[in-house]
Amino acid sequence: METRLLQTFATLARTGSFTAAATELRLAQSTVTVQIKALEKALGTRLFDRLARGALLTEDGRRLLGAAEEVLEAESRLFAAAAEEGPVTGTVVVGAGETLCSAHLPVIVAALRELHPEVEVQLEPRGTSAALTGLRSGQLDLALLLEERVDHADINARHIAAQPLDLLCAPGHRLADRTATWEELAKEDFFLHEQGCSYSDWLADQLQAVPGAHPRMTRFGSIEAARSCVTAGLGLTVLPHANASRALAEGRLTLVTGPPLPDVPIHLAHHRRRQPTRAARAVVQAVVRHFEQA
């Protein structure tokens, strides 16, 4: 039995659509149909019910899917072992939020090039939800997630670091030289990263929890846009220290003394059923080394 039939089986099971499976596998839809029929004939059972809304796994299909994925994993390990000798090469696609893409990943990529010049890293700015989708679809090899917990059965997530948060304003702001309470902060204008950003969402929840408060919050898809508004003296923001350190050093921003802020955990994630390539393992090592030294 050819393992390409098992790959088609696993892809169709995940997508639930002959059209989507054909697109992902870069095959004609008729080829996907022929391969599934050939596999069903070889196994002596029907794997999918063909419905108007798509392909639905039968009871036997669900039972056999795990075994098929184990065969594919074994094949991946075989080829990985065969390629262990020689320089590390390949492309690794990494998804991460703008917070990490702007402050950390360029430094990591530069250090990686010194050790493994034939490894290419492609960075894709993605929030947590989009990053998880990318890992599941195979579009991403790795993802860096700013979340308190990453608890998904199909995702391996490793806690590698935590980022301290800074509450920030312009030097001339009325809160620049005094301590502020939640009640006082809830009366201010805030410029925050977009919804889905864990630390911005946390701050928004704290402000909205103040009794009788109606905080004014503007959310941006760009950290730079939020930071620019605060630098201009229009209000406050919260950012990981790595994203604020340069503006603080240059005197364009200053810290606001206020309620304690939590550190933001960083998790490095990959799909549980994907065997990391040598290039991906090299990227993992570079990421971990960077945060250990930070």
C-alpha cells in the first residue's frame, strides 16, 4: 500500500471536503476520489460517507484514522533520520503576534543565520487563533503564543519565557509623576493592541470591572499605531517591556506607577502529529536560547 493513499485519507478526514483536500494536496478532485476508493478497496471497508455537505468519516474510518496517521509519522521519522547528516537546510514558517515579531524574532533570525546559514525562516504575524489554525492546516511549522495557558489536545506547547508588562504614558501626561489606582486609570484614554491580544484584553477587563467606570479604549491592529498615540500625549497603553524599552530610553515614553501587572507567558507550539524537521528543531533551539539569555 502506498503511503500517499494514507496521506490523502488523513487530509480528507481533516478537511471534510474532496475539493479542499484536492487543493491542499495539489491534486485533481477526481484523483482524490480515485485514491480514496483504492484505499477503501484495499482495506475492505468504506471510510467516508459522501454527503452533499462533504465527506464524513464512517465508524471504520474513525477507527482506522489513528493507525493511518501513525504510519505517516513513522514515514516522516524515517526520512528525517535519513537526512540527519550534512548541513541543516530548509524553510521554517513561524507564526507570532506583532509583539514578538517586532521585538524578538529579528534578533533570533540573525543569530540563527550565524549557526545555520541555509535555514530560511519565514515570519507570519498572527494572533493566537490564527496561529493555531495555521498549525492545524500545516501552513505554520511553529508558533509563538502569548497566552496564560495553551491547552489543546492536538497542539504541543512549551512554556519558554515570560514578558514583563509596562504601563506607559508620555512624559508630560498628568499621571507621569504619580501613582494611579484602577479607579483613576479607568477615567483615562487607552490605546491598545487589537482584540485577541492577551495582555491588552486583560487590561481592558480590569478597567471595565471598575464600578461605574466607562473607560475609553481604542484598539489598533498595529502596536506602532497605539504607541504613537501615547507618545503624542493622547493617553496610556500597556506593552511588553521589550516593545517599550527603546521609547523609554529615548524619553518618548515614561512608566506609570499603578496596580501590579502580570507577566505575559510565552509558549512555543507545534502540531502534535507533525514531526519537526531538522530546520524546525534548529529554530526551536535558537528561540529557547534567545529567551534564556534575554
